[in-house]
Amino acid sequence: MSVRLHDLAGAEHHDLERLLRTGPFEVAFRAAIRVRGLGLERLQQRLAADGFSISLATLSYWQTGRSRPERHDSLLTLSRLEELLGVPSGALAALLPPPRRRGRWLNTAATRPDLCALWPRPDRVEDAVSEVDTRWDERLTRISQHDRVIVGPERGERCFASRQVLRAEADGPDRWVVIVHLDEHDRPVPEIHALRHCRLGRTVARPADGLLVAELLFDRPLRRGETVVIEHELVNRAPYPLATNYERKFRLPVREYVLEVCFDPAAVPASCASYSRLDGKSEEVREAVLGGDCSMHSVALSFGPGCYGFRWDWDA
């Protein structure tokens, strides 16, 4: 976030601008109060006059880091505080860490892998991901995801289409980050196309590492509790890489995951299997059977963290 404070003055002006970019929340909150010259009692009175009920103790806890705004009413109060303190809308809210887990199905995992931990070379993925904005990742609940893989008559990976339903657990999420890894590092990374309710943001291509990282920007920032449905596709270029498997990695749980693989009738594999690896557990494998239209699908409910996919053999 680029922050300019045109209506504030004083020696601490530039420090506050920096803190509104870097945080942490409590330090930036204290600086905004100090620069504005309003004490906690005066802020409480102004809030009360506007219909926002908050105790002095809570305001004090927010500026010391003992607690933070999390619930809906607190976030509404914070939005009004930003106005009273003369900072840009959302500047303080953007510094809040992910909300604490409160027992919802999404947050049942005792530990959550780092953003890049599930990939073969986490250091390479981390380097590529550092060039995009991932701050909203933990504030988006994975409600549903549907992947559809198309395999052509030459046994090549033609394209992958993905549809996701996400819910915001805080005000502000405005993007989803896609990470693609190719096993074959001598091939060009696929092209990514935003299809519905999103547009392409920053992309980072690292063909030597088989990596593509891209931002999908929503039509607008979400409010807490709002959902969004986005669709995108990844398209390979000819000659298409040989298709032998497809895997989706879930750092955070997803309520419903549907995976389809569609084969051309001219190229049907000899055997297929679905597999899953939950974080910290051994892999589970099941035989998969093709339908009459030469496709197979599998559904996972409340899955993750972990990996889920199909693999197949072309020769018996």
C-alpha cells in the first residue's frame, strides 16, 4: 500500500508513513495517535459520539499489542478510527495479522505449513513468491475448488481450468496467488488467463525452475464475510509436455475439492489412481476408473493441509 498523509504535519510525519507501509499494527497505531495529537480518552469520546462503543482499556491494548481488532464490530470501529486519525482508509487494517483461530472447520489444523513448504524446492518457490503480494492468503477461506485437466490425443497436457469459491475472513482481500510448478524444467511455463471475476496482476516466470507465480486480482476488495467466485486457466504450448499426473497442494484446508481429468478417446491410459497426502501422514492411494466419456473425477471434503491428485500409466 502506498500511503501519503497530506493533512498531517510534524517531525514524525515520515516515520508514520513508513510504519503504515511496514507495521507492525500496534506501533503504527501509536504513531498515528501521537502525530494526530488525540489522547485515548478524546478518541473514545469521538467514537462514542458516532455510535461506536469501545473501552479505554481496549484502545490501550490495541496500541500496546496486548490485543488487536478481530471481530466485525472492532473492525468497523477501526475503520472510523482511521478517519479520526487522518490516515488512509484501510491503512491500519492492512497491518493486522491473520485473525486468531476460533474453532471454525477451516482452522482445525494444529499447524499450518509455510506458504512454500509443500513444493519440491521451497527456497526457489519462496524467492518467486516474494515478488507478489501474499498477505491475504490466510484471510481467505477455501470454500470450494474445482480443477479440470485436459489431456490431448498426443498424451500431452493441453490446459488446466480452475474454479474457486473463497470467503474473506477480514476486510480487504483483493487477490489470489497462483503457484504452478512443472516437473520438466526445460519446457516453457504455461500461459495464465483470468476468465471470470478476476484479472491478471503481477506474474513471475522462472522457466529454469519450472515455476510460474501469478496474482489474480478480484473485481474489488472484499468485506469480511463476503464470497467471491473466480475462474482461471493455464494453457500449455505445443509440443505439449507428456501428462502423467496432476496434483493440487493445499496449505490450508478446503471444504470441497473436485478434480477432473479428461482424456482424448485416442489416448486412454492403461491404469489410473487417485492419491492424497495429508500433512505429516503417509500417502493413501486408490484405484480410479475412467467413465464412458474417458474422464475420471474425485471429490475430497474438508481436506488439507496436504496434496491431492491423480496419476496414470500409459502402458500396461
